[in-house]
Amino acid sequence: MPYADLREFLSKLEAAGKLHRIKQEVDKDWEIAAISRIAFQAIPEPKRPALMFENVKGFRDPVVLGVNGASRSIYCMALECELGEVQKKWSEAELRPIPPVRVEKGPVQENIFVGEEADVTRLPIPTWTVGQDPAPYLTAGCVVTKDPDTGVRNVGTYRVEVKQPRKLGLFINYLQGGRDHVEKNNRAGKPTPVAIVMGTDPVVGLVSVSRVQADIDELAVAGRLRGEAVQVVRCQTVDLEVPATAEVVIEGIIRANELEDEGPFGEYTGYMGPAAMSYVMDVTCVTHRNRPIVQAFLSQMPPSESSCIRSIGRESTLAKHLKEDLRLPVRDVHLMEHSGAAAYLVISIKKTHPVQPRTVMFAAWAYAPQFGKFTVVVDEDIDVRDPNEVNWALSFRVQPASDAFIIGGTAAVSLDPSQAAADVRQEESTRRVSSKLGIDATRKHKFPPLALPPREHLEKVRRDWKKYGFTE
């Protein structure tokens, strides 16, 4: 059965030991960001929990983050599948979406504030990069718009600056569906209706941060992923529909042909993304459940929630392309979380021909040109998710003069600050061109035996690990 709402999912996470409740009072303007950062750095990814801040200074409502992707296991719990089944589940969802079902009312409209009462600063919206971000930011908002020509709905997660109680700044880059909708309205001289949804059934949040074919309703994709149609209600002040069991909805209008300075904002690269001329949203209504849970999304310096989610989705689609479409001898694919799930790509293969490592590299770059600034191909005995094993292969299976090469004129990693100094204004086209380093870290000849205890001895010790006094 699908999760009814965020609250049910949080209960399941807690039962599985994947939700950490912080009961001590915290300050949203610095403490939530600092606690979250240390938690993500100190706790290994497989054990990383979602975080619930139950007592936010000056507010009644709690803040939760990590619900979409504090770890791979949490991501898979949201989809109710195993890691190896993620790509299949996504493919089926896009092929056979289940349209949402409209209902007359839902808990997200238990409280309705219109006009001057629609004050977003009543919600505990954190400041993430203290001293750098100009204001608090909504980071986990599912921004709902619809195509003015076709009526097809888009749901996307973009950075949203809280400028005033009833004024927001929306940065939607040129690759996002929501931008197409706004620009179509701009050309017609019309404002764009918009709704920002927070605290949904986790599947809706995963769809919001993923790329879906432009002519498909993303809530319909969410319906297939959860195995049941998403129930939606009509907004109070704009002609849009939103998930009925969400925690908070901010309704409003994006001004036609009007841009305003927004940012800078701490981005997934671990550096500040520059300020940009961005859309302006006037808030017309705020609705929410009784004592809503405000969902946030940890980005900034990796490892983060955004880097974890990106790596899972991107790896599954790339692996499917290499293995199933091209039938290359690929065993596993990993975009390292510490590279923002973008810059550092590791691929393991069962090599049967000396040119296969480079063939695999070029195939990966052709499919996803913006990823893999550094791409390493290793043998199938290397765990691509274990940096110790990858670095060992780099150290002792590579001769730099013959096994590494650089290719120029390739797509750049988005927002990569090594493309240009932060204070240098370059043409967008220039900032999108980069280069790639490919390294063949596979064995090229017969190697000596490994200096390790026999496999059966290691497996026996692992089975009896606690017998030796270890708890983990």
C-alpha cells in the first residue's frame, strides 16, 4: 500500500530506525543548517537518518529534512523497492502513468490564509549558508505550474528565496519544465499561476527533483510509482491542483516579464551559486494542515540530500543505457556523492577486450555529457561505492602515461566554479564548455595474487563479528 502522506512515511522511518528526532530548541537561522551538516558528514551514508527538528525557536511547527534522500535506503523505502529495482520502477512509471484524482477537500486546506494573512514568514524557513545566503530559502518546495497551451502540469524543485512575507524569488534554470511555462506566459504578456507544495507523500518529492518527459503530468508519474492515483484539491486563489495530503501550499502569481536579483545561494557543488535575475512571485494564499510539518532539503556542501538523490537517479538511468541499450559489459555505475553526483564517475566492467574501458567512457559521456569530468573505469572486483577500493585501483592498476587521457570541448558540470572566477561575467555558452579526464584503472596483464586472508575466512569472521566484541 502506498504511503498516505508524509506523516505515515515518517512513522515508517522511525520504526526502521531511520528518523532522528531532535527535541532540544534550535534556531532556524543558523542551528538547523549546522546540525544537519555535521550529521551528514559524521554519519556514514548507509546509516544516515532523516532529521526532525521538533522545537524550532519562535515557532510551533517542526522542520524535517532528509526524507527524500538522506540515504539510499530511505530513497528505496519511499519507492518501496530495492536499489536494483529503481530504474525499472521509474521506467514503468513514465510508460504507464496513473492520472491524479480530484477530491473536494483535503487536510492541506484545514487552515486557509488569504491576502495580507498569507504570510510565509510564519513558517520556520531555515537560513542555510549563514553570512552568504541573503535570506531564508525554501529548498524542498514542489513548484507546480501548467503549460498554458496544453494544460500539462509540471512539478519541479527550484530554489525559492523568501524576500518578504508575501514576496518570493524563484530561480528556475533553462533546463527546467517550469521555466518553459513561465516563458510561454511571458511571451503572451500574462502572469503565471504557481503553487509551491511542501511536505508531500515522499514519492511526489522524488518526482519533483527528477527529469520527466515534458508532455507527461508528473503527478501521474508519481501515481504509478506509488501504485495508486495521487489525490488532488483545487487551489483557493489560482487555477491549479495540488496534492490533498500535503503539509503546506503557497499559492501565487509569477509576474509577467519582470525579473529581480535573487541569490547568491549555497549550491550542490559546495560553493555559492551566483546571484541571478530571477522570477518574482506574489503570494496570494497559504494553506496548511493543523500544526504542519515544514519539509526542507539539505543541499550545499556534499555529502548532502541533493547529492544522494541525484546519484541514485542518474546512476540508474546511465547503467540502464550502458548495459541494456548498448549491451556493454558494465557491472555497476557510481557518481560519487562528494562530487555532487556529477563531476566524478566510476564504472566497473567485466573486461574482455583492451579497448572496452574507453568505449564505456565515450558511451557514458555521449549519454550524459555534463557528468564525469573525471571518469574512472575499474575491474568488476572493485566496489565502485567504496572509495578505498577505487583509490587502490587508481594507485596500482594505472600507468598515467598510457592509461589516462584528456579530451577537450565537452559539456561542463553545471555551476562548476572552476569554469571561471566568481566575479567574472562570461557568456553562458563559454561557461558550458569544459574537458574530461578518463582513466583506465583496469588490469592490463596478469597481476600477482592479492595479499589478503582467504575469502572463506573473511566471510566466517563477518558472520561472527559480534563474537569478537564489536557492535557494528
